[in-house]
Amino acid sequence: MNMRVIFLYKICFVHFNDAQVYIYNIMMHNLVKTMTASVKDQIHAQITGALKGAKFPIKTPGDLIAAFPNGAETTCQVGDLKMTAGEAGKLLKASDFPFKSAKAVADVIVQRAVL
């Protein structure tokens, strides 16, 4: 369910009493939260999968980009959301290196990305 559908549902519920609207808002908040967690989980899994064959520790941003199968063009996608390794690399800081595992790379990227 995308945000447009959620918005349309919200408009439909304005005719109900306050208690129903409150319950509906809680349900929709939980749905969006679940969807967001799911997207983050899927992106995390795709990053770790893409780095499965990489040799760790990875000490520099250049080495990290080179570790992805298609370099900076390696793409993770969930629904309409796409993120390339090059875009994800912009979320990293020099102090993040060295990375000791694919999970550590994915953890940092998913934590900092607006998904």
C-alpha cells in the first residue's frame, strides 16, 4: 500500500466519530511503521547480499564501492525506492571505516538513509 492510498483512506474516515478516527490513525501509523521496517529490512538484506563475496576489512570508500558487483551502479530496490551503491556511499563518513563485515556496512547505510 503506498502513501497515496493511505491518504485516501484517511479522507474517507473523516465522517466517523473521534474514537473511530483515533483508532484508525493508530492502525495506519502501525501499518506505515511496519512498511518502513520492511523496506529497511529488504534494503539491508540486499546490501549484505551484494557484499557477500567481498573481502573484509574494507578500509576506504573506494574499496567499498569496488566490492559491490557493479561498483557504484549496484542497485538495491524495494518497490519504487531505488538506491545505488554510489548514492549509499554518500551517507558514509571517513570515521566509519574500516568496515569489518557486510552487516556493518548495511547497518550504517540503513540507519542513515531516509527510507
